Amino acid sequence: MCKLSKISTRVVISLMAMAFVMSGLAHATESDIAKVVFVAGDAKMAKKTVTLNAMVSEGAQIETGSDGFVYLKTVDNGFLIVRPNSTIRIVTYQIDKLKPENTRIKLELLNGVARSISGDAVKLSRQNFRFNTPVAAIGVRGTDFTVFTDQQVSRVSVLSGGVVVSGFGGSCTPLGNGPCEGNSAVELFASQQGKLLQIMKDQVKPNLFNGTNVSPDVISPPRNDEPSGKPNVVSTNLPTVGAITNGSNDVTIDPLKNATLPSYIQNTQANAKALENSVVWGRWATIAGMAPNLDVSKQEQTKLIAASPYYAVYQSKTSEWQVPVVGSMGFSLKGGDAFVFDEKANSATAATLENGRLQLDFASASFVTGFDLVTKDERFNMQARGEISADGKLAGNSQFSSGTNMAVQGVVTAEKGGTASYLFQRRFDNNRLAYGVTYWSK
């Protein structure tokens, strides 16, 4: 089997419970700058338990215990994620839409791990955004980044965009606004894979190094439903999953634990049929009593488009398509594989897909899709909207967006008049999620 790199579980699909699919900031007052769109475990704000849909004001301080997670969606469509054993303060969040140069946003992580995904206001006024730790000032270049800090050291990793980090000293003080520039500032961009910036107390200039074993995601791993700052919310790297039980070869679903790809995965007739096409799709893990139908070790001639803990979509390296800029295209659902997992009961239920629809609009570089997800007891209406890239990638927004209740990522090709495949995931509530893959053709 080919070697697969160990990937943090932050790459797993970003989805929230249906209770906050429509997570607009309705009922917010002028002082409210964010809304709690997810909370789990021990989490406090102003010494009170954080509750779902609670509004958060400027100056608020959030503290999480050993099992606490809080996701905030800001008024400018950004996200602030607070992981366990962390304390963060929203120092300033003042937005001037008419004059972005007047916007002032400042966050302060006192200890622990937090992730910041830039919102619209930050993107328009990067020079006025500051993320402080006890030892460093962090500015952005348009960004999604994660920070670990205690009183002695801070480490920063970047998922998209870039950051500029400097220690405190000289003109760079904790009281300042915006990034600290100059000879002591060091930049880190997402393209520098595996790199971290680290800065110690009383150190002015950060060090750039390879340190995945001490990255913020290793120190405090993300949940599998952590929001994504990108439209493509499914990883393009095949992730690892939890422990494998020797008796049944079923995957024990625990995305916060890492293991190697199970060696028992074998090619099947279903996968052999898929290999005849330019799009290869299927399930590489046994689940709900269903054997794998995708052998990831036999994809030397393909490239990975999207992956979840159970499914993957590949595309042949010679089938990239420069999509049109006008017109539209409709598809029929021809195949798929899915299940619903109950985290509390640790059980999976197989599901089928019915009434599928996928429509591409090349003029707006967008798509809409949907289907019915059917188990033996329930039927769920699944729907998503997203973007089409110039080379045919399909990237659906997460459940936070209007008109969608699942996250999708995949690809469309011109083969046989048009084929497409995408992965999907949806969180129904605090306990249940759906995972799956679809295949479409004209």
C-alpha cells in the first residue's frame, strides 16, 4: 500500500448541528459582535455557562474547560473557535462598513488554543486587525490560522492566507493595533506546508521551523465538525481515522485519534467499475456492515480531489476540464454510498440516496444540488449550493450558509457528456452526522 501522510483531523468536513443551520445574526443588538453557533463541554462567559445561540459582545471573555469547545460566528461572517483549556478575550470589534479604514478588531488569547478565520471586515481592513498572545502580536494577510499559547511560548500555524508575527519590544506593544511590521516581524503562509512560527517570552523575532508534533492542532485537536474558512470544506488529503477493531475490521469512529489507513482495504467489483471512468469514487473503510469499495493504494494514475474519514473522490490526471463560462448543465444521480452515524450510541446506519439533482450554472460559476437521504426509519432532504472552479472542482459552503444544509466537495468532468462526483457531510444534531459520496452523469 502506498504511504499516506499523517494528517490532522482539522481536514475533516466542517459542519454544524441543524439547530443553527440558519445562523444569521438575527436579534443581535448593536453591541453584539458574534453568535455562539456551537458549544460543547465546559465553557463559561462572564462566569456563566455558554449556551447555543447566545450573543457575544465586545469585551467578552470566554473560558473553556478540559472538554470545552465554543464556535463563534462574527457579524462579518468570520469565525473564532475556542478549544479546550483556553481563555480568549474579544478586546475590540468595531466595524465601519462605509469606511473600512476605521475598522478596529483586536483579539487576545491568554492561554490555550484558538483558531481565527477572517471575516469580511478583516479582509477589508487587515492593517487594523491584531491577535495578541502574552508574548506576541499576530497580524493577517487575509487568513485562517490557529494559535497555541501559554505565558512562555506561542506557536502559530496557517491553514490559508498568511500571518505576520512579532514579539513585543520597541514600537511593538500589546496596546497597539494592527500587525507589527519591521525587521523583527516574520511571515508565514499556508503554502509553507508543515511550517510553524514559534516565539518565546522576551524573544523579539519568531523562529520558523518544522514542528507538526507541537502544532496547535496536535496540542488541542479540533472536533470533526470544526468550521472551515474555505468554500471547499472537504480535505484534499486523505485523513486518518480511529482505532480498528480486529474482530470485524470495522472502523471505530473517533476522528480525534489518529491511526494509519487500515491495511485490510481491498479492491472490489464496484471499484473496478469506477476505474473505467475518469472519476473514481467510493468508500475506503468498512462501516455499517458494508465492505470497502475503493482501494486507495491503486490510484497511482489519479489525483485525490476530496476525502473524508470514510470516502474519497479521485480524478484521472489527464481528465481536467476547462469549464465553459456560459451555459448550464444538469445531471442525474447514478450512484452513491452513505450512512448516518450516532456518536452517542457509537452506531452506524446504512442509507440510500433518492431524487437526486445537480445543476451547474457556468455563467455564475455556481451549482445547486440536493437529494433525499433515506434510512430504514427516516428521510432527510439534503441540499447545498457552491462554486465551480475553472478546472471543474465543486466546492459547497458549510451548513452556516443560507440555502444549504450539508457540505460538499468534488469534481465535474466532460467525460461521456458530463460526469461528476462529490463527498458530502451533514450534522443533524449534537449526536448524529451523515457521511457519503455521490456519482452523477448526464
